[in-house]
Amino acid sequence: MKKYLILTIFAILALITSQAQKHINRVRFMPDLPTPYCIRDWKQVALDYDNLVFSFQEDGQFFPINKWDNRQINFKGRSFSMVSFIGDPQLIDGDEGINSIAAIVAATLAGIDKSNQNGHNFVEMCQKWFSSDNGTNIYSNRLNADKNWNRLCDWYSSMPNILALQLSDLYPQDKKLREQVLMCADFFIEAADRLEKEDKEGFHDPRRQRDFGAAIAWMEYMAYTITGNKRYLTAADKGMKYVLNSEHNPLYEMLLPYGAFIAGRMNAERGTSYNVDKLINWCFDGDATPRHGWGVIADRWNGYDMHGLQGSVTDGDGYAFAMNTFQMAGSLTPLARYDKGYAHDIGKWMLNLVNNTRMFYPESYDKEHQSSFHWSKKYDEKSVIAYEGVRKWKRGWLTAKSDFRTVKGKVVDNDYRATHYIRETPVLKQKIGEIKNNNLLELEHIWELELPADVRDRWLVMSAELVGPGSGNTAEILISDNPNGNYVKLFDFEKGINDRRPKYAPIPREYKSLYVKVLTSNKSGSQPNTFEVDAMGVSYRTAISPFATGDFVASFVSLINNSTIPIVAYRPEEAATDLGLYGSSHVGILGGIVSTTDVEGILQLDLLKTDYFHPKAYPTYLYYNPYNEAKKITVNTGNNNCDLYDTVTSGFVRKNVRGAATIEVTAKGASVIVFVPAGGKMTQSGKKKLVDGVVIDYGNI
């Protein structure tokens, strides 16, 4: 009888906890336990990645991927310069702060002291990305970044400053870095004032990313916690209101999760009432307006769970990105500490994310399901450099197989083979010139293209321009399934307008063959123009799923009216890869947060690791149980006697334990366990519970 009474009490407690939990709507579509279940050792991945990248290896195709930079730009000393993608020719001038500073932050989270690694201070070297040009004190993504105001209101401009603040928290002894990040915070106070003024005047520049307000809120609140200066707190409030005033989901890249977290933290610490539920669901829902379908994947692709990964839920039926996934894990996980109502859904989401993030890495695929198999197999045996993204479906690319006929005009340079790839290095173009015919300057050229059969959608993609001294001219692009048949116009290229984004249009499903014609008639010009084609081909969806790829080998075009069909133009495979340091550099976020327990499927998530500039706190961990029955797990409390407090149930679950201790996590439940010094004095301040003056429970639910 006693046994059943105890079980009943536990069931009631579980029900109360379940009812009290808040919900992230999209998480309900995710499995309790992802399959196949295969957790990588993310800390080891981070350590191996750092070892490879900071070895400054020079031998091998596309090496070095990181090299010493002795130019002394902004920083008077030697720094380092990392490529964004393996095969990126812009090794020095192309290095990005979002990549390089993140590599230092993430490695530190995984346990590496980057201020003294093999005698080098890589933390200090990050000052390379800080400058005071034109009185603008900020960390920039690129050394030659445009500091025009309208260029600064986006994630590219704010993310390096977020990373610099994180670095300052991890290395508080670096006084110069601390001074610089506060100068950055001063600059973004002005940004907050401008955004507030725009909102009051009812003005919104379409170039402005609305979730930029989330970045301001996070950065300014960090500056406030450092200094206590209420100017920063006021600016944080302005940033928070700016993003919450958005009429539509403003998620663009990775800033909004920082806003959701800082709203929860400010509510807990300052007693504000920001709508965390609105913000966090915006991060997941997949209905963002700035980027079609931006949110979190909740889907299974060809036998693999892809749940929890961040990206677009509609682009090609699903397109997940590595950097965004790592960053979202780091920014949102500590929210469970300040608002325990989200403990269950954050725990469930993170279990899926931690398991499925392996799908960004080459070792998860055979050759057919990834774009850069050979390089990774040869040079990255531990599979620590990730693909930028993973698509639900691979896109195919078929190209011209002949210059079928030149009716009018002449081929000036190169033949049809120069149209096969976009923006090669060096760029190859086929150039076809107009000739005079009856006082008119004319051009008419026909290509025959490969055309895939038995596919649902096929699109003609062309990157080209009409150049020369003539004016008022247009190059029309027409297609037919018969070289002598009726041609249908698809689009045109207007003289003097050079748009790097390819143009595209669907090919009728009934076509069995494809002929593409370019046609010009220069009635007003006295000198001939030239039609220059960089790339032309047929983009189509294959049956290969999932497919590890990115935007480097394949140039993607976002559709305005139908974002479910991505249009692609490929670069030569031998010229580059889709393997990106750009995203891989952030892997240490998982390396720092995630540990496994002695029960498969139950993770230990460190809620302090990415909770930057937090007040004094005791070790705090989130545990989520995906099973239908309660599970006992072992936790290591260290050498000091502890009382284990669960914020979810608002009570102690163990008293006076030391070393290995067992706790029970309820079925399909979550626990946020605080390792409190044994026998400490408990006090209450409003909703907050404290032990020996340190908050252990913020009371928010």
C-alpha cells in the first residue's frame, strides 16, 4: 500500500510539473528520443577542431586554412587569418570576425586557454577586428567593413560585438578587451536611440533587420552587468521594445534567440515583463518574414531525425545551418535557469539538437549524400570540419551540351563550356557579340541543354549581362523543345543592369528537350553590344536526401513567391568545397554545455556555461528524461558536500551528498538541479530563493 501511495504522489507531482511547464510550440512535433540515437563527443570534436585549425598546417590541397597575419591592422602585433570555407581564395582579405572570434570563444568554452596556447595569446589577437574608424568604435566582421549607419543594423555587424563581449567574460583579465567592448556598448546606445526614434515616427527602413533590437538588448544588458551604469540598462530596454514591436516574426539569422534569453533574464533579475513566450516561439515557428520559413526543423528526412536544427523549414522543404544551430544552443539553453517553465521544452529540443547536429559532418554520410566527400576523407580524418548546411533534397544541375546555332551575331570568346559554372576562379564567360544586319545590330544564338526526365520541377537558371556602348537594348531569353519550333520568352537582361543574382524560370513539364535562345535587336545603337554568360543550366530536385552542402559550391537563389524550391547554379567542384570553418568554429558551444550521464538519452546541460556575466551562482544543470518511466541518474557533485535543489519542483531532492549521487528525473520530465553548499541558509526575496545570499531559484514559471 505504501509503495502505491508513493507512486501516486510522484504521479501527481509529475502532473503538476507538466501543467506548469510553458510550451515552445514547435517542440511538440519533435520525438522524445531522436532516432537513430548517436551522440558525438562534442567536447572532443571541439578540441580536435582547434588542434587542426590552429596547427597552421601548410601542406595539402587548400592549405593553409589558417595562417599568421603580420599586417598589424588595428592590432600592433601578429594575428591570425582563417578562411571561411575550405578552398576560399580570400585567405587574408576575406577572414571574418564571426568565424575567427567565435573560434576563440568556443575553444575556451570547451576548456582550452586561448590566451596562452603554445605561447600565443589568441585572445589578444582578436583585437584585430576592433577599430575606431570615423569615431565608430566596434568590432567588425571584416577589416574593411562599411560603417555606414544603415550597414550596421544587421547581424553581420552586431555578431562580432556579441562574440567580443563573450570573450571578455571568459578572459576578464584582458583589460584592453574589456575597455573595447564597453566602447562598443557606447556605440550601440546611439543605435538604440535611433531605433526608438524611428519607431516613434512610424518609420522603418526595409534594410533594417528588426531583430537587431535583440542584439542591442543583449549587448547593453551585458554592459550594464559589468558596470552598473543605467544608461546601458535603458538602451537594453529600448532594444527589447524595438524587437517586440515587430508586427511579424522578425527572425533573420541568429540574433533573436539572444533576445528571447535576455528577456527572460531581465524578467527574473529586474522584474520586467517582456513577452518571452512570443520571442522564443518566433525563434522556432518557421514563419519569419525577413527570410522565408526561418525557424527550427521539426522533421525526419529519409530515415534520419533532423529535429532541432536551425534554418529554413520551407527552403527546398528544409535547409539547416551549422553556425545557427550552434549559436541558438548557446544563447537559449541558459534561459531554463531564469524561467524554469521552459525547462522541459528546452531540454527536449536540446536532446534532439545535440543528437542531430552530427548530420552537419562528413562522417555521417556516404559519398552520394555530400558535396565535398574527397577532401574531407583525405584531410579531415576525424571529421571536425562541418558542412555549412544540410538540405532535405539535393539539387541537380545540368548544363549546355552544345552551341546549337548562331543565327545572327558571332561568338567573340569561349564556347558553351564556359557557361557550365558560376563565378569560377578565374571567371569564365561565353561572349557573343551583335553584328550589323540591315542597319540593325542583332544577335541570335541557340544552345542545346541537358534536360532531366521524371522530375517534379525543372528551372532554367542564367547569370549573364549585356555589356557595351549601345543603349536602350535588351537581351531576351526564350526556350523551346524544338530548335525550329515556337520559342517562349522566360525573362530578359536589360542593358546596363548587372545583377549578380541569377535569373530563373520554370521549364514546362511536357518538354523532353531544351533549346535556349538569346535574342537582341539594337535599334538605337551604332556600336555592337556583347552578351556575356557566366553560367547557364537546369536546376532540379533529385531523390537524394538528406544532402550535406552549403552556399559555396552551389550559389542559391531565394524565390520570392515560392520559397519551397531553391534555384541553384554550381561552381566547379575542384575549385572549392562546402566545408566551412565559418560554422565549425562555433562547435565548442556544445563542447562546453553538453555532457552525457550514465543513462543513455539523458544529457547534462550546463546552464552557466553560456550565461555570460551572470551574478554569482552555484553549478546548475538541466536534465531531460525522454522515457515513459522515471529514471535515476548519477551526478558528480565534486569534493564538497552539497544539497541538490530542483527549481522545477521548488525543493531539495538530496541533502548533504558528496561525490557521486543519484537523483531521479520524472517520466517525460525535466529537472534543473542546483548544487547548493550543504546546510546553507535559505532566504526569500520576492519570488527569488537564495542560499547564503546567492539566488538558486528565480521563481518564474
